[in-house]
Amino acid sequence: MALTDWYCEDVLSGKLAVRKVFEDDRVLAFHHPRPAREVHVVVIPKAHVPSLLDERALDGDLLASMVSAIQHVARALGLDVPQADRPRGFYVRANAAAPGVTPHMHWHILAPGAGAEWPEST
Ligand SMILES: [Zn+2]
């Protein structure tokens, strides 16, 4: 069964309310509604890009905006320096060609809490 891209498109249209962290003309970063880690932010392009494996993911301006969004989020949420409650920094995960993944490119910014297993197995 092919997944539909309702989630990211509903976030982008404003139909689904999210807590935004950063936004510019190309990308949007928002807190995941069901965070899997102490901090869990999702970064998505505003233009539809189905996945990391799509030709449209090779747009240099878009990639620069995605990385710029990560930098903004890291500074805004204090992820750029170790904190007592999340001493292990953060990592960025981009799922691709995995079953059950929404077909709109999205990168996860994840900061594990102090008690989390490290390095993480997932
Ligand atoms: Zn989409």
C-alpha cells in the first residue's frame, strides 16, 4: 500500500497545527508532535520532494536551506553546546526507502536525553 503524503502537506498548508522552530522561503522546521527523543524536530522542504533518493533532492539551494535550518534550530534550542539534560549533543536522521515513511523528504533532528542509550541502536 502506497503511503499518501497527507502529513507534511497538511503541516505546510496549516491544516495541521505544529510548533514551528524555524521557517524560511524554502524549508520549515517544527517540533514532532510525538517526540521520540528529548528534542525531536522535523525539517521539511516546502516544495514537494518525495525522498532523499529523488532528483529534486539534489537542488543545492534546497540542501543549503535544509542545513541552514538545522543550524538555526540547534542554536535556538541550545543543541550546539552540551546541556545537563542532554549531554550527548544531537544527530540528524534522514530515512529513505524504508517502509512506512511519509513520501515527503524530511530530516529528523534528535537530541537524546541524559538517560538514553548511547550510541543509539535505532
Ligand atoms: Zn509532499
